[in-house]
Amino acid sequence: MTAGVALALENLRKTYKGGVEAVKGINLKVKQGDFFALLGPNGAGKSTTIGIISSLVHKTSGKVEVFGHDLDKELELAKLCIGLVPQEFNFNQFETVLQIVVNQAGYYGVPRAEAHIRAKKYLTQLDLWQKRDAKARELSGGMKRRLMIARALMHEPQLLILDEPTAGVDIELRRSMWEFLQRINQEGVTIILTTHYLEEAEMLCRNIGIIDNGVLVECTSMKALLAKLDMETFVLDLKQSQAQLPALTGIQARLIDPNTLEVDVAKSNSLNSVFAALTAQGIDVLSMRNKTNRLEELFVELVERDKGASA
Amino acid sequence: MRGLYFIAFKSIVIKEITRFSRIWIQTLLPPAITMTLYFLIFGSLVGSRIGEMGGVSYMEFIAPGLIMMSVITNSYSNVASSFFSAKFQRNLEELLVAPVPHYVMIGGYVAGGVARGLLVGLIVTLVAMFFVDLHLQHPLLVVVTVFLTSVLFALGGLINAVFARNFDDISIIPTFVLTPLTYLGGVFYSLSLLPDFWRGVSALNPIVYMINVFRYGFLGFADISVGLSMLVIVGFCVGLWLLAYYLVSRGIGLRT
């Protein structure tokens, strides 16, 4: 497989006992240093794929290579390259924060003295050092999520896989986690992220794969994917209340309430014409925002298209 | 990679010892209390009416069996409960995703069970010394036997945990298999007291061989050949190791 590839999946398949085919021949390459989003609806096969890569799930067939190490031939070398942040809390709730991270480092062959140095580094970076002697069950949900990230980094992996790392985390904390992940990505760690927050994927990731029904339905750069959208909807807050829809020739618009106007604008068109028409009618615009997340629109479109094709 | 494996092994053992030490009221104290009661009731009160058995006082006769009983129970239950809890809480995944070979993982958990088994054995021995003068006739044999028996039952506990689906499943074997086999394994009586038929049946109980050789190490006499007993113990250790390795490496009950 190509040099500079962090992860390569070749015709990966998984059929569970009972015949459920969770992964149906996925081919995927994630470049070294990438920040890659793996999206898909619930039950699409994302967690199974991650489970296979991290060797928690037996694959039925296909090939997985992590930094050139084939999982079938060099399993331990491949495992050394991966740090996994699973979706569910899976640490011993009765152990302390420090015990959890130091033991995990030990499983990867990091000597205890070095493990304590790294524990201080990562727990401090993730704002958990003050909680190092607290039992895991005493932590808040956000702290538990950060603990799992710290644990996954203890052996300083080249590839960090995060399965919905910000689920249930408040916005402020989520943003601080984003900053942290962006920083370690800039330091050279390849990151694969699954998330249900499409805004998160749009903000963080350079490339994206969308899995639906066990199939990779899209795999491209975030830029290329978003460029597929040819229409955007903007919500305008108007200063003056309107009894009826203002006249906007050639522009699709809807009056949601007397002070809120929705306009659909083709990407090729300028917004100036909208403002000019409103100004001409004596209407001032106080503020403006996108109606929906752009990626969300595309995601729904791609998944629906796939459903239509398989129906 | 050998350095890595050794550090990983050490980490599992430290984690296991920390676990049972943290809950010492559940793990180390009960055997001390139970065995004190055994020595008081069976050894001192009932034993004084029984008189001698195998040429020694009854208290002296049952002491090695009671020590061995504690080692067996604690080695088994430590690994069974710890491994199953790790599986149940899914923190076993911490090990499954790490570059830890299966034999290191099994070895680490078994070493944790052996550490608890031997520590409890030592505590019970200290308790026994309040009631009886213990003299070791064959110290090396005592050490080897107690170590191998502890390994054997730690492996048994791990296999139990691999198959267990709920907490009931890790108490069924100790309650319905281990306890009867231990009580019928010659802890409280000499096999020579049994009629021929029941002596033959007892020969099918592997715990008989362990208590027999352990008692030989203390008292210098045995109901069954020491060589045969050692062969049975080593045979079971090898067999259970191979079974545990097969189950863990195939991911049975651990991976989907």
C-alpha cells in the first residue's frame, strides 16, 4: 500500500452471527496527518469498522493496514500505532484517574516512571490533573470523556480514533476539546473522528467518508463535498415588522414571522441583490445567519439517495 | 517487544494486587475470620474429642487442608471476579486494544490470583500457628504445591469468567463444584477412613491430590503417592493453561 497512508481498508467485510452484514466491502485510505471524519446514521457500520481496526471485532474478510502494518501479520505493531477513544465509558469506575492512565501506558510498554511524566502532561493538557486521585465514577460526563482521550494518548499513538468523543458534552467543553484535537493534529497525529455533530466534522475535518448501511457512499475532501451544495438558505432578522412578504424579484423568500425572512440564494449569486431590494423598500436587516448546517443537508441527501438506490 | 511484554505483565499484576488490596475487607479479612472459626470449632472443640488422626493431633491434621482450602478459593474467586468485572464493565478492552499477547494477559491475571491466594494462605498459616505448632517436613514441596495449586485454580477462575454472562455464573462453580470437592477432598479426614468404594470415588477428585501432597509436605505422610499427586497437579495446570489460551486467543466471550 502507498507510503504516507495512516490507514488503509481493502474490501473490508463483517457479517455477525445471525447473518447481519454490518460492513459490506469498504475500501478507504486515510492519509498520514489527516483529520478525517467518518459519518453515518446510527447502525450504519461506523463502530463495527472502528472495532475491526482496533481489533475488538473480528473481520469476516478484507484487509486492514495501519501505517503499513497488516493487522493479520503485524497485529502488535499495528496496535502500537493506534489510540482508541471509544463511544462508551470503558474504564474501571473504581480506579483513580492516575491509575487508569498509568496502567494503560504500561500495557503499551511505557515504563512506570515515564508513564507518570506523560500522565502529568496529558492530564494537565486536558484539565484533569487536579482530579488525578479521584475515582473515575466521581467524575462528570465531560471529565470522563477527557479521561478517555488522555488514556488513548498515553502511548503517544500516530493514529487517534475517536468514536463520538463529544457526545453529551456541553458547548464550552466541546470547543476546548476541538482546540485540543486540532493542536495534536497539527503536531502530526492523524485523527479519525466519528460524530453526530456535523458542525463538528465541518469545523475540524479536512476529509470525510460517509458510511450508510455498511457501504462507503462518499469519500472526498470536506471542501469538495460542500461545493456540491448549489443553494444556501439565509435567515434575516428585520428591523421593521412586515405584514406581508416583501417583493424580491427572482429570489425565493418566505416570511416566517413579521420580523424574520428566509431567502434561498444560489451559490453563484451575490447577496447584494437581496440587500438592495430590501433597502429600496425601506427595510433594514439587523442580522443574518445560515438556516441549517450545510453539511447536514448534504449528509441527509447522500443517505436518502443511498436508501433510494437500495430500495 | 520482550521489554514491552514484561512491562505490560507487571502493569496487569500491579493493577490486580491494587484491586484486591483496595477491597481487603472483602478479600483478605473473611478467610482469616472463617479459618479462625474452623480452628476453634473443628480443631479445638470437636478435634479434642476425635483424638489423633494419621498419628498427629486432629488440629495438626486439618491445618494443611484448611490453608490449602483458602488458597484454592481465593485464587479462583480473585481471577473469576476480576476478569468477569473487566469484561462486564468493558475495561478489558483496555487490554484487548493494546499490543499485549494473550499469554501475557492470561499470565498477568493468573499472577494476580496467585498473589491473593498465597497472601491469604500466609494469613491462614499465621492464624493456624496460634492453635498448633506447624513443622514443615518438606518445605520445598509445600511451596511448589501451594504455588501450582494456586496457578491451577486461578486458571480455572479465568476460564469460568470467560464463559460467564452474568455475576451468577461466577458463583455457580465455586458454590456447586469447588466447595463440595474441597470438603470431600480430605481436608477434615484421612482417606484411609473411607470404605474402598468411596476411596475409589475420591480418587476422581483432583483436590484430593493437592491436599494430600500439601499435607505430606507438612506432616510427612500421605494417603496417595506424592509422585502421582504432583503429576495430577502439573497435568491439570498444563491442561487448563491450554484451554484458557485457546479461549482467549479465539476471543470467545471477549470479541464479537
